[in-house]
Amino acid sequence: MTRQSIVITGIGLVTSLGDGAEANWAALSDPAGAPVLDDTTCAPFVLHPVPPLPLDAQIPRKGDQRQMEPWQRLGTYAAGLALDDAGARDLVADMHLIVAAGGGERDIALDEAIAGELAGLPPEVSGPLLNERLANGLRPTLFLAQLSNLMAGNISIVHGVTGSSRTFMGEEQAGADALRIAAARLAEGSGSIALVGGAFIATRWDLLVFYGPGGRLWQGGWAPVSGRADPGGIMLGGMAAFLVLETEAHARARGAPVLARLDGVATDAARRSAPGQSQAALAGLWQRLAPMRAAGPLAVISGATGDGAALAEEGGFLATLGADAIRTPASRLGHGVEAGFCVHVALAALALQRGALPAPLDPADTGVVAPAAVLVTGMGQWRGESLALLSGASA
Amino acid sequence: MKDHRGRPLVAVTGIGTVTSLGWGREENWAKLCAGQSGITRITRFPTEHLRTTIAGTVADAPGPVLASPARTERLASFAIEEALAEARLGTPGHFPGPLFLGMPPVDIEWPARFELARRAHAASYPAMVAVATPETGIFETYAFGGVGERLAECFGTRGAPITLTTACATGATAIQLGVEAIQRGECEACIATGAEGSVQPEAVVRFSLLSALSTRNDDPARASRPFEKSRDGFVMAEGAAALVLENYESARARGAKIIGLVLGAGERADNFHRTRSNPNGQAILGAMRNALADAGLQPGQIDYVNGHGTGTPENDRMETFGMRAVFGETPPPISSNKSMIGHTLSAAGALEAAFSLLTIRDQMLPPTINYDEPDPNIPLDVVPNVKRAAKVAHVMSNSFGFGGQNVCLVLAAEPS
């Protein structure tokens, strides 16, 4: 079987810096650009909020909007932006979909009320009461809004994407493997167009109670990734990216402008039981991708999360790479977990399309080049190493 | 040996299963063929105030009640170990391929929430987050990637484990991803597993609120009634199945026993409603037809269908529509394992693929039990109540999920 070339023809991007690829690119290209922060909603945590979105433009039915909470709405909105950008609205029936998902919002008030009433009671007393409080308090729609696979379900319902639907779980790694498998299927001829991406809302106490015990969240005022003293820390950021992938032949045949080529995606999961394992995993992935690197300047969009140990491992790998420039989006956007990798691939595609990199985003960022190739790195906060290699449309 | 699309054939060389009927492939299969039910009253937690108080649970080991991800991991681990023992591939702690894990999305459960509130002397989220330190173990327990990571470490699978959910089609999607990886030549072998261990109060309440569950609490063994006139919903259940998938040629070359083939997979998403199929049945039909086309078969070559058969009024009606539309006036027999083991949700697609392969191995159709009164709107041969010997070369296994995610697999005997 001949492997077909895969190209990116549509980007739907939302971050704390703005709604859409244009707004984000303008903000990231501004040398005086600054992060957008929310230090009150989940104080003492400083987080990157998602801007207000004109939801009606992408989710026209209010009934659909009501069936979702912010996380699913954000993903469904960004997916629509990607379809519009690719001019692919009429191709959704046979479009394949892979979403990288966490979980949707819980009912915070109900959780707090139940825990407050029952936590101190003996289990034989609290058990029956818990059943009663949940049965009377939970809203049926909230179950659907919370279900991981229903971001994909809503994208099918709202936008009509029905070729297939898969949802990957597993924090950062889910985003990278969603992209890898979506591209691999197209490359071997399983369909000709796919939609892949994810969304993340940072300003959620129900996520902080999960990520907090990971021990890797940054506690303190805003600082760029390189300025977070050992052992570093993660500042979560709301963001979403969906990408329309196509075989090059399919894109050319329908006259769709190619934003960038996706030359390869590779993933691994080192056990991280000793220093150097993540770095070695990244080096192994690069061995697989390096032969596909387009000639010319190579830039890196770093997936550094802010966590110090992962940053050191990635730094060790990048030191051997000899890239001409590095950008660290987490210093401006925060860390978007499941959505992060596809957001960074979207930035790489925009850089290739526009022939320029964002302005330096972190004091440690280096190089100013018009990249011919961009390597996107992904480092899970706990597990997962990923690389994606892109090149310009004309390469 | 290639299939009709020029892809490597994919063989199954190992199967492991655990359900409410018991631990292990042969015990499960014997009890399924005997028409036994694994559905009982829930004893894991108090059931006062619940509309549904029955389920197909798998008991935890003696000790504290496990959280869902820990239970899911325990069940998956058992199934993988049994499958590996049959396949005789790799060495302990070293499997020469990746892991595809279908499992439910998990969330911090109430005992852990109560513990945080007690530590914080307050129940507000900010107070709980302030005391939610690493030693609580919450992150690694409830991380979506946590179960896959621990299984990958235990069995020494290669590369990043893939964890996925497509609701009630999850187990079938895991198999499909594994099959595709072999077809693409990314690996010669892999483990595909679907596991489910989430019978806990909040999950039961949530499914109850969707009016999805049977409330026939008085007679648990007779509550799951797929395709039967008085069916009133599905019964939540737990379990796991694992398949060792291999490139057929390399499996033959190493002298492996071939249990059967995964000949094809088809999927189609529905865009109608979050919990209901489009009444036009297009997505279900599309998944079934895509699976046939992927396998290179005509409808008449399917000898038996392992149905999704949940026992909800809606599913069984739509599945009947699909059966008649795809297979015409004389569809092949269809039976529902869920009549005995309940709806194992994220595990169902994998368990039912496993039992489809055993159907082929033993040339025996497992029954649909509790089939007392036929539903005139379901004119299907559901293998009522008693197993039946039959000549079976090709089986279709259906999985239709909430959120409109539909997957059908075609399982086949080894080519003669």
C-alpha cells in the first residue's frame, strides 16, 4: 500500500488570547504581547480563561447549547471553526472524527452540598442519603454534558460529522495519539478527510481537585515557564483546537488551500522511573521522523507544560536537535492538557503558512526564522512523549 | 496472506474474559451456553432510594471497596493475563506490541470526596483542593491514562497505550483500533481489551435518570430481557475481555493456535440525538453495511449476529430495523449475551466479540434468555432461551453507543 501525504486544510483555534486563528496569530506575533489571566475564579490559582464566544455562530440551536456545558460547547465551537476554515461543510457526512477528551463539568454546588452534609456521617448512614441526594439533585442533562464521548457526539449532532467517531482519553497523550491515528488512517486509505482535536477549560474547581494532587500545579503569581523555579509548575490554560486533515490528493482535487503538511506524528510513553528516559524516548521518536524533515530552517513549538522534571528531559533532547528557533506557547497560553498538542500543531501550521514564527513567548525562546519545517513536542505532565513534524505547503 | 483490500489478515490467538458469571473464558462460555444469569441484587453499597437495585457486578477481592478505575484495572488485568496464556506470545512483562484499552471515563468517587472534606474540615472545593496533596493518590488513581499506564507497565506492551471511549461501543472500537494497527503494518501483534467496573452509586443514579435501566428489581435474573415484549431497560454490569490480535501470517509462522479472524469492522456516527438513534436507522445500517464491505462479505454470508440487544425498548426496535434492512426477509439468528451478563458498557463490545469467536470455535449459538413473550414488532430468531448448534463461519457483532457511536465487527473462522 502506498502511503498518501497528509495535509492540514482547516484550523479552529480558541485560546485565552482570542477567538479564531487570526486573533491568536495577531496576539502571538506582537512582541509586546502579554498573557490573559484570571486570578480570581479559582484563587489562589492563576489560570488562563477562555474568551466569551459567539456560540450562536457555530451552535445555532439553543437547545443544543443547553444540552452542553462550557467544555463541550468550546470543543463544538472550535470544531465548527475548523470546518469553515477548510470549506468542508459539505464533506461532513463521510468525515472521520477523533476527539481527545477529558471529562465535562460537574455540578459544583451539588457536590459541595452533599459533601458538607454527609462527609462526617458513618458510611451506613451516609450511603442511603447519598443515593437520595444524587437521585433528587443530579440533572439528567448534566450526565450527558459530563460524558467524555459526548463532545464527539455533539460535534456529530451540531455539525453533522458522521463518517466515524472515536474519543481518546489519557490527558496530554490523548491529543497526540488522536492526531497520529487520524493521520495514519487517512494515509493508508481509510477515508480521505478527518477532523481531530480537543478542548480544555482551565477555570474549573472540579479539575483542580484532580490536577492538584498530581503535585505539579504552579502556585503563585504568573511567571513564564523558564522563570518558574525548580521544580517548576503548570499553569492551566483554557484552549481548543480542531484540525481538518486530508489526503493531499483529496485537498488538491477539491481545490482546498493547504495550510501545511503533516509529515509525521510519533508517540511513546516512557515509564520515567529514572532520569533520561523521557529524553531517550523523544530521541527515539525523532529518529523515526527525521528522515521526513523538509530542507531548510527547523523551528520547534515546545510542548513544555511548566513541570520542571519534564522540562529538563525535553531540554536535553532539544539540546541535541540543533533547531534554528524555539517557541514555548505555555508561557503565553498556559497548559491545555488534552487540547494542548493540537493547539501547538495548529500554531505550527500557521507559522508555516505565514512564513514566520510567533514573537518569542518566553525569555528562553530563541531564533527568528521563516521555518521550512516545524517540530511540535509534547510532554505529558505524568506520562507521554510525542512529536509531530510539519512542513510548508509548497515543500 | 492478504484480505480483499490487500491488507494483512488479522488473527485472534488469545481470549480472556471475566463477567458476573465468573472468572475465565471457559467458565463464562459454559454458563452462557447453559443460559445462566449473572444479574443479582447490588450488595456493594446501600441501595435505598435507588430506582434500580440490581446489576451484574464482579466482586472485589476481600478488603475495601475499590474505586471504579481500580476495579476496571483488576478486571482488564485478569482478562489480558488469560488471553496471553492462551496466545503464548511474549514473555512475562514483555509483550511485543501495543495496548488498546476501552474503559469508562472515571471521576473522583464519593468516598474520596468525603475523605477530602474531612481532611479539610470543610466541603467547599477550594478547601478540598487545598488539602488534595499527592499522597491522596487521587491524580494517579483517576487519571484517564492511569489504568492504561499501569497495564502497559505490568504487561510490558510497546509504545503509548491508547485509552478510548465510544460509550457502549467502546470494546469494539478498541478491537477495531488494534486491527487497523496490524493492517497498517505498525505492529505484528497487539492487545485489545474492553473493561468496565463502574457499578457505584452515582453511575447507577445517572443511568437511572436517563430512564435507561430496568427497574425489575424483584427478580434480578429475569430483568434483562432483550428483544422480549416486556423489556424495560438494560441492566448495568461489569466485566472485561481481552483479545490477542496478530498478523495471521506471523501467527501461523510461529505455530500459534488460531482461534479465528477479525475479518472486518465498520462504523458510522449518528447525528440525530444524544441518546436516541435516528428513526431512519441510517447510522446503524451504515455501520453494519460498512462492516460487511470491510470484510468483503455479502449479507447472506453472515451465519449469526451477536446483537447489541440491550433490552431497552428503543435499541432492540432499531436493531431489528437494521437486521431486516441489511439481511432482508430471512435474517440470520441473533442473540444477546446481555440477557445473561447484563450490559457491560465499555467492556460489552470486547466481551461480545470474544463470545462470537467462541461461537465459531464450538459451532454453538448462545441463547437469549428471559424470552417469554415475543414482541410482534421484533420478527427475529433470537435463539430463545436454549443454546443451538449451528454451522457458523461468519459472525457479525453489533455495538451501538449513546452519543451515536456505532461499530460492527465481523468475526470469522480460520480459512481452511
